[in-house]
Amino acid sequence: MRASRDMEPLKRPQEAEAAANLEREKAAELEQPNKVLKEGEAQTEEGEVQPKPSAVPSGGAVRRVLRDELGQLVVHMDGREEPVVDARVARCFPWSLPDCYVSIRDKDGKEIALLETLAELDPASRQVVQQELEEKVFNPKIRRITSYKNEFGVASITADTDRGEVTFQIRSRDDVRLLSETRALFRDADGNTYELTDLEGLDYASRKWIENYF
């Protein structure tokens, strides 16, 4: 017993030093909260880690966006004699900033311009880009739940949406992402998402079926 008591004073300074090191590490993490992010990534207010949009686009300003006779996007830009044919558009932050930072890319996926907002475009070009974004992303907005079944832990939901009636399955709460107290995204096994913009805006029956996910 004496030998054990004699060793205690030797342990205490080591424990104190370890605790001090831990406090210093925590303080360093607070001073640099994004140090774990990789170069080229950004963290949103919702905690998402997403690609950080480049500060300087690789091309000039976008003058006009239209569709050719084949339905391809054609982008006319300052500093380019020839337009970019068969261009692509994509949101950099589709959920947290859907109306900001729209990337315009060539057919090989290389970014040629970055729009901070669609307001930078003329009305006709803005309509073309908005239509392209809506057509390329299947993200129906739920208006009403018409059927809900839960069997063996798998929920099958039929809903009336802005894209018509859809039926999808979710297997767990991991397939539901809450964006706010009344807004959520439901993801099915194929990776499609279905957005509920306002829980309180649903009718009573629809709300009772899915309010447990909130």
C-alpha cells in the first residue's frame, strides 16, 4: 500500500500535463474550425462540406445563353469569338444557396463562368438557365400525402407534387434530411429527392403521416 501511495504524486503532474495539452488542442480547434476541410472545400451554415466555388471564372462575362435547334445550351461570352456549344449548368450549393453560385461548364465539365446570381443574366437567358436547372434535377415538391404505409421498417409514401403523383420508399430516418423546423428532403433508394417546403402548409391528414420525421 505504501508503494502505491508513493507513486500517486508521480502520476498527478503527468495527468495535469495531459489535461493541459487537451485544453490547448481544443482551443486550437476553436480558433481554426475549418482546418479539417480540404483545399477547395467550404462549409455551409448547415454544416455541409461542399466544393467551394472558384473566386475567378476561367472565362469572361456571360453575354447571352440560348438553345440551338438541337436543344443544346449555347453560351456567348465576352472575350470569346466562338460561343460555347452544348454547355452545362449546375448549382454549387443546391440546398443551402439554390439561387446563388451557378456554374456554367463546357461539354467536358470545365467551368467557363460562375454566376453569383441569375440576376446577372438578361431575362431571356435567365429563363433558359432556370429551365435547364429544373429539367436536370428531379426534385419534386410535395403538396399532399395521399398514401402512407410502413411495413418491416420501410415507409412507402405516395404524394401529390408539382411534378405529378409520385411513390417513393424511405428505409430510415437517415433518408430524411431536415432543413428547418418545417422543411425537409426525403431521399429514396435511387438517390432521388422529394422536398417538403412547409410542414405547416400540409392538410391535417398529410401532416399526421409524416410529422414524426420532424
